[in-house]
Amino acid sequence: MAYAVFRAATKEEQPAGTPVQEQSTATDAEASDRDELKGAWKIDYTASHIKFTGMDSGAAFDGEWLEWMAAIRFESTSLNVSSFDVQIMTAAVETGNDDRDQALQLWTWFDSDNYPAVRYQANRFAARDEGGFVANGYLTVKGKRMPVALDFTVMQEGGRLVLEGETVLDRIALEVGLVEFLDTRWIGQFVTVYVHVEADGTR
């Protein structure tokens, strides 16, 4: 599929009443009081990543969100006091194709101008029979909140906390990729997200 299809749609093509909504961003998180991060993991962002795999024209491609912040609190023996709060800046994406990277910022995709961040929040956790845990939370995309379960493991490696997580998102349900991009013959409906977080203890 040629990337001419990832053109910038004009404002006239946008549905009537397309919302413009303020949303808190990673910058807001940086300005939070220190107390709000008490007990959260001290994340090494240089060793951590949030990546994803999608389908485009029948071929798989890999991408990565380059700017994100997270407040992670996790106690395997006290799941009721655990929580995840992650914000991802949607304009900071890399998929190995500049046209695709630019297209993902448009109103037909993440609408980064009006909704600069997506947010995942979870405070309900459970152990999985096959090992590891599941976080039952909500993903907010373009002002809409959808339930999303994240399967993950947490291990101690060399004195570090290491989280590995994975989930599959339905972009159609999230209304990401509108108009001609709803045709899943060209753009895959499901996107797999991979989370790797390393932390040096807690605050």
C-alpha cells in the first residue's frame, strides 16, 4: 500500500463536531508533587521501552513510542496496593517509515494536536494460573476510555526490577485509523504492544 494513502486529511473532511479537548500530558506529570511518586519505581528510561507490531499492506512492521512516563507501584504479595499510570506522547513515534510516522499524528489516527497523549491506568491486578500477573485497567485514547488487560511478569535481575508486559489492542474499537483506514485488508485491525521496564528500586 503506497503511503500516499497516509495523506493529511483537511479540516473539511473531519466529522462535524470533532472534539478539541485538553488532556494532561507527560509535562504535567513532571510537574506533579514528589509525594505523588512516593513508592513508585525509579525507572531507567534508557533501558526501558514501549514497542508495538502492526500490519501494513500484508507485511508486519515494528514501532516504538519514544516519549513516555510512568508511575508504577507493584507488590506481588499486596496486589490491592499496586497501580500503573502511564502516559505516552503520540507525536513521538518511530516505525521505520517517515510518512507513516507523520500519518499517525493526524486526526484519522491519534490526532496528536488535540490529544497529545494516550494514558493507561490500572489498579486491579490478579495472579495468572500460568504464571505472572494481569493488570485490568483502562486506556484513554482521544478522550475515550476503553478496558485493556495487560499480561506481565516482574523479576529481579542484577538488583533491578524488570517488568515484561504484552497486550493486543483492537485499533478499530479504539477508533484509531478512520475513513479509508478502516479497511483491514490494508491496515491490520490488531496491534500487539510490548512493554519492557527496568527500575532501580522504589522512591
